[in-house]
Amino acid sequence: MPELASDPAPSPETEAVDRQLLEQTRSEIRRLPLRLREALILVAIDGRSQSEAAELLGISAKAVEALVYRARKILREKLPSGE
């Protein structure tokens, strides 16, 4: 007898929780100070390298690294851990 594959689609409850977490994440990103938000978006969302982000922001790559680190730390403190 062939094995039945489970439905890969998430349940409506899971989708609702995911949408809520996504909106909460967006909201917390909008609340970040501008420099933190800019660096985070360029590196973590747009996928740019730290060097590229540094050039766009007119700062050093090390400064971008520090800004992204601080932004992620703030978000970790504000958002549920997902555990």
C-alpha cells in the first residue's frame, strides 16, 4: 500500500500566527533608529554585502557590521523567540 503524503500546506492557524509574527517584525523594524534600520535592510533583506552597504551609507564595513548586530539584538529582545 503506498504511503500517503501529508498535506504540505500549513494550517489556517499556522498561517494566522505567521502573518501576525511577520507584521510584528515589520513594525519593530520600522521602530528601529534610522541608521540601524538602513543597515539591517541593506544587508539582511536586500542581501547586499557589508562592503556594498557601507559604500551606500558612506560608512565603514565594520560600522555596518556593528549596526546590523545592534539591530538584530534589539529585534531579538522585542520579538518572540519562536520556541
